[in-house]
Amino acid sequence: MQFAIEAQNLVKKYGGFAALDDINLTVNRGEIFGFLGPNGAGKSTFVKIILNLVYATSGNARIFGEQVERPEARKTVGFLPENIRVYPFLSIEEFLYFHAELIGISAQKIKTHIDSSLRAMALESVRAQKIGTLSKGMLQRAGIAQAILGSPELLILDEPTSGLDPIGFTELRRLLLDMKAQGTTIFLNSHLLSEVERTCDRVAIINKGKIIKSGSRDDLSDRGKHLEVTAEGFTDGMAASINSLSHKNIEFDGKSLRIYLNDEKDSVNVHRIIVEGGGWVQSLSWKSESLEELFYRLVKHEDMGFNKDRP
Amino acid sequence: MKIWALTKIGLKECLRQRVVYFIFAISLLFVFMAKGCDIGTIKGENMLLGKEARQGIALGISFHGIVFWSIMLCGLLASQALTRDMDEGLASVTLARPLSRDAFIAGKLLPVLIISALNLTILGSLFCWFFYSATGGITMQLPLAFLFMTISLALYGLMICCLSLFIPRLLAPLAGIVLYMVSCWSSLPYFFENLKILWTPSETVQRLHLLLPKFGDLQGIGATILSGQPAFEIGNPLVVLGNIAAYACVFWYITAWMFKRREL
């Protein structure tokens, strides 16, 4: 199968510091892929390598089977950088015209494509406005309009919601889902985990240059399934007994207990241990971890040097 | 089409810079100087210099003044052609498109050369109009002299663009003008017979003249064509043009090699 993006053993070093450390990643055609990570994790470096703006120290990357070093690989790619910089003296329309020419859209079709992009980002009424006079949100809209120009097969968005208002968020989400329905592959670099959770089919979490978790959204949520217990009179003895069950981790914040169990049947045993130990179970329920919780837990534990192979 | 798209943007960018108009205004003063010094307008007698000699001096100063400021303009624009886009993050959005880095360099350098050549053409035309209209007719000498200077501009622009990738972009035109001046200086003994009586070029000067880009020879050829006086030791113009072509290739390859190594 030909992937939209394929990275094999990608390493990027700046002196002794590894910004990317042996990254293996594939993005399927037609999916929305979320790439998550804290600041400085290597997300933007990865994107820049894919776009041949930064060169990998070793390993290789392909876009639709084409080596990223070849300009042809970017023929059907739309890109929105994290902080877009544009010639301020151009109007939005001139800016899009410039990019349409760079993409190689024929002169007859340029106007149609520009109109379509402007309409999608609700920029029609300000098409003649100079970029230098735009607000941050409007500039971001212009940047997205530039990225979706010419109906790219692969859309790479680095923090696309930055500067957008809630209406902009909603419009962007709709746009991405529409584009996905039309077969566009979308690679989303974002800190806005709730947005990623709502739109992405698959997610990878990167920290310190390494991918610490990847999989489908549902898969990741399932693996973070845990038993949440609110109990009074919880003791260390009870914790030791629960530890002997098939769980892999306990988190206790003084009031509620979060237990990651491998076997759902053990929930009965947890209840029994607490009750027999003289405690009082106020509530006991199964909960799925949100992407935000999963992200926080994985990154936090990674930063603290804990084993990353937990569920 | 892609290079032309970049060139159009580059032209707009260049024309928005005040330095273009400032340098044009300075150069205009040299044109007016030439107008004020044609034989018809020179008044008074001078025991040392006749009217023709005074006119010749004014013509020379004007011509070289215009060329110098055109070179300055070209250098200032060329020093920012690539580095400004790289420093301000503009290049990464452009290069994320299916565009090779060679095409990017060409698209950024062309507007610099067009603006510089246009500046020289306008000034040259005015020079021609003001000076030669008074003397009766326009010969082909003048456009030909300025054509040689356009070749010099192209090489100079390429050299400064190349230098700007190695040294701070504001220093590149300065370093370039020093190189230009050294080249002109090492060419002097080969163009002025009288000078050679006083100054026999040392081996170092000869070596510099041989190895440096022949900006000085080009300027000398331009001046020679303009004055109608045969150059003392002009040598074969093909050698000069060969030197210029070779240096143009070298500067292009170094620029492309360096720019391709740069991460954005």
C-alpha cells in the first residue's frame, strides 16, 4: 500500500541533541492524522523534514511514494506553518494567486481555485485587503486558504487553530471533515487535543523526539480504560492488596482512586478489598481516558522517566 | 512560470524599498552634471583645461558615478534577495511548494537584476538625452558602454547574493564594493597609458588583475567605448567576457550549493 506519508528510521540531530530519534510513522491515504506532542517534542521538525525544509541526519521519508527531496513530491501538498509569514504588501488575492502559480495551476483555472479557497475560509469580502493589515485570526484564515488552494491530496497543518475564534474552529473542523470525505489526507499538528480527538482517525504522540504512542483514536482510548473508585478509609494495606491484582498502575489523589486494570473482572475484587479492609466505596465506575488525559499521563510519565509501555 | 511568479513578487518587493529611489536620485545628480558640462554650456576659460578636456572629465565622472551607484543599488538589493526571505520565514512557505531551490534563487535574483538594469537604462537614456542632444546626435557608443555595465551588474549581483550567504547580509555589499574597487584599481594601468609611465604594475597587481572578476576591465571597456579612445592594453574582450562568464558560473554554483545546505 502506498502511504500518504511514510517515515523510516528518521533521525535528526543538532549537534549532540536528537530532535527526532528513529521515527517510524505512516499516514494512510484519506485519513486525518493527529500528531501530538509538547513544545520542543519534534513535531515541527518532522513536518519540515517531510517538506524538505530541514534535512534528516539519517533515515528517509516519502510523500505518496516519492522521496521528499524531490520537488515533485510536494506537487499535491498544501502546508500551513505554525506562524505563517507572508509578504505584507500583497493582498489576500495576490497572495493566493502567487501560490496558485507556484503550484502550477493553469491560468484559466486560477480564478476558480482562488474563489473556492476564499469562500471556504469566508475571506471573499476582504480579498483585496493587504496581508500586512490583517488581524492574527484573519492571517491564519488566509494561510489556511493558501494551504487548501488547488485541492491538495495531502494537507499538512501546523497548529491550524492558532488565532482562530470559536466560529473559525467550527468552520475549520467542518472544512477538514469535508476534505476528508473528498479523499484528502490531513496531517494535523496541534496542541488543541479536544479538536484532535474530535477530528482525527489516528493519532501519534511524540515526546523528546520519540513516538511514545500511536494508534487509532478508539484504540488509544480503550487502552486508557480504567476503574475510578471514590472511597473513604483507604489504607496502604488495601493498596498493597489491590497491587497484587492484574492492574498495572494505581493513582490516588487522597479522595479518588484511579486503577488501570487488565481484567475487568477484577473490579469486583477491588470492591471486596476495600469493603473487607473497613473502607466505604462511594462510587465505582469504568472510565475511558480522554486524549487530553492520555497525553498528559504519557508525557508526564515520560518526563519523569517512568516506563512508557504502560497501557 | 514559477520563476516568473517569484520574480513578479520580487519586483514589487524591490520597488517598495526607498533605497531604490534614493540611489536613483543620487545618480540623477551625475546625469545633471553631465548636462551642465556639455560644450555648449561651459562658460569661462581655464588656462589648464580646454573646454573639451573639461567636458571629457565631466563625462567620465558622470558615467562612472552612475555606474558606481547602480552597482551599489544592485549590491544592496542582492544582499537581501535570499537572506531576508530566510531570516523572516518567508522562504519556508514558498519552498513548501513544488519548487526547486535553484528556481527559488533564480526567482529571487532576477528582480534584483531587472531593477538594477532598469535603473541603469533609465539613467543611461537620460544621460544620452541630456548630453548628446546638445551636441547634435546620439551614437551607438553610449548604449554599448552601458550594455557592458549591465553585464558587470549581473555578475556583481550574483557575487553579493553569494557573499550574503557567508557573511552578515549588511556587510555583503560592503565587502563586494571593496572587491569591485580592488578589481578597478588593478585594471587602471591597463587602460591609461600615461599612468603606466608612473606606475608599473607589480606582480601582485598583475596577479590580482588576472585572478579577480574583471569588473574593472568591464568598466574600462565601457569608458573606452564612451570616449572613443582606444584602450592602451585592452587585450581581448573575449578573455574579459570569459572571465565574467566563469565567475558567474562559480558564484551561481556556490550560491546554489550553500542555499541547498541551509535549513529553513
